[in-house]
Amino acid sequence: MRTRVLSALAVLASASIAWAAEPVKLNDLIREALARNPEILAAQKRYEAARQRPSQESSLPDPMLSLGYASNGGPLPGQGLGTQPTSNIGFVVSQEIPYPGKRKLRGDIAAKEADAEFQEYLAIQLSVRSRVTQALHRLHHAYAALAILAEGKDLLFQVIRVSEARYAAGKAAQQDILKAQTQLSILESRIAEKEQDRDTTEAELNALLNRKPGTPLGVPDDSELVPLRLSVEELLAKAGGISPDLRRAQEMIQRNELAVNLARKDFHSDYTISAGYFYMGGMPPMYEFKVDIPIRLHIGQKQGPALDEQVHRLNESRRNFEATEQNLQFRVREAYLAAQTAYRLIKLYADTILPQSSLTIEASLPSYETGGTDFLSVLTNVMTKVDSQERYHEQRMMYELARARLEELTGVPLENEGVAGK
């Protein structure tokens, strides 16, 4: 029994120390994650790399300089110069010129790809923000549950003391004490589970913040609950214009439309302009100018299938947009319904179940001391209060998790008054 008392005191002491620590603020963690999270930094570098491609794609190919000689009577340079009309030393400069419009289309395609990378960068930012927010609320719930379970152990110790006194007086059975001790052991196992949840969530937050493993974290503070002020239809309407997933899908449609136009222009040949000067020795110098134009003899095997390919890719991107939109609609409505349900349950627990369970405990324990209530009713009332408090905080957590998912899915910043630590 002494060991159990010391164990309960240790849990209460650790919980009180934790709650007395400086509360961690969500906004501070989000700022740190945005600055240090490796996923965000990698996405930023991908976007910055993609921004360098439009100018490359829209520029002319490098010109070509050809140096050479033609000799008569021997292989060495200059042999036959001035005496043979085909002997010369000279150079040719050539420039490949794409068909008009191709360069701009290639640059525009690369720009759209960069825009799509930017939307991906924004989506990863939202994802990391959401994961940090959800992890912090799970951490808050773990600490709250530990405090509730510690309080429940204290109540069970009171029940055990009363049971022992009644047993000593011959007014209670020994099994009453054993039942209470069994429930005490069950609470200890639940405390161990919550401690594991707390440690796991702290490790997750350290990873998201790119901190060293084991870096200590503060305890999230409690805050006022704020309902959702936007309807699901309003959220979806706003998401249509700012959701990174939708905007990325739109950018890919525009990119593939440009690719189709480029494939059509590829039916027209590029051409190469060349100009040269040749030294002829004592003879007059020779000059050269020519235009090389490829002849499209294999349109049915090359350019035609290439155009069909891009048309199929365009249709694919349009279907991807539809799929993304449908998936967004479902996931937003799912998260919104989860938030609404959790909010109703929070109100039910706060307004009805928790006050009733507290009053029941206050009435049943003194009644049990005087023999007015049986032991099983008291034990049930204690566990009902513990379970109700834990479920209340669990619904608080579920509500905040659903809000975080809504912000991630839609890109719409929701009111922050109800988020712990803000």
C-alpha cells in the first residue's frame, strides 16, 4: 500500500511540475518549423531550381564555330593555297533557329512547371503546419489525460481507505478492497500508455522542428474553445481559389495546353543559318552563306504521335484536376463533420456529463462511508468520472485536429482563438 501511495504522489508531482512549466506557444513552433523543417527547405530549393529553367528553355541554342582547311597535293594545312581553287583555310559560324513561337512556348511551359512547384511548396508548408498543430494538441491531450488519471488514482485511494476502514469494522467484504486495487492497476497501465503517447509526440515535434532528439518541450496551455465560423460551403468556395492542390492541378492543365501547342508547331521545321570565310592564298577569298532546313519525312511516325501524346497528357491533367477537386470536397466535408460532432460532444460533456459525474461522486463517497451506498456503485461512479473527463479532453483534441486538417486541405486560415498556445 505504501508503494501505491508513493507512486500516486510521484505522478501528481510530475503532472504539477509539468503544468507549472512555461507553456509552449503554437505560433512559435510553426515559425520554427517553417524556418527549419527539411521538407519545407527541400521544396523551397526545388522551386528555386525550377525558376531558373524558363530563361534556359526560351533562349537560342548556342552558335557553332567550325574551323578547318582543304588542301591539294598533301594532307598538311596550306598545301595548294594560291594555286589550287579548292585549297583554303577558313571558318564557318552557324546558328540553329527554332520555328517562330517555339522558344516562347518552351519558356512558358517551364514557367508553368515552376508555378506548379511553388504550389507544391505551399502545400508542404500547410502540411507541416498541420502536423505541428496536430502534434501539439495530441501532446496537450496526453498531459491532460495524465493529470486526470492521477486525480482518478487519488479518488481510488480514498475509496480504498474507506473500504479498509469498513472492512476492519466488519462492514465490508475484502473483495471490495481487491476490486479497487484492480482498478488502480488498470489506471496505472493507462498512465503508462499516456506517458508513451506524450514521449512519442514530443519526438515527432522535435523531428518536425528539426531539433535534436530528446530536446525538452514545454507544455501546451489550455485555451477557450471557439466554434467554426464558416460553413462547409463557404470553406469549399474559398478553397477553390487558394487550395495549393487545386491550383497545382490547374497549373498542370495550363502547362499541358502549352505543350500541345508546342507539339503542333513541331510539325514545322527548325532551320540553321551558316556563314563562312575561306582564305585562298593569292586567290580572292571565298565566302559562304547557306540555310539548312530539315525535311519532315516521318511525320506519321514522329510529330503525329508526339502531338497525340501531349493531347492525352492534357486530358490526363484535366481528369487529375477533377479527381483532386472531388477528393478535396470529400475530405473537407469529412473533417468539417468531425469538427461539428466533436464540438457537440464537448458541449454535452461540459454542460451535462461532467457536472453530473462530479455531483455523483460527491454524494456517493460519503454515503458509502455511512453504509448508504454499496461499494460497486461508488467504484463505478469514480471510473465514470475519470472516463468522462478523459473523453471530454479527447473530444477537445479531436476538434482541434479536425480544424488543423481543414486549414491544410483548404489553405483557408481559420480563427486561431481556440487553438492551444495561440
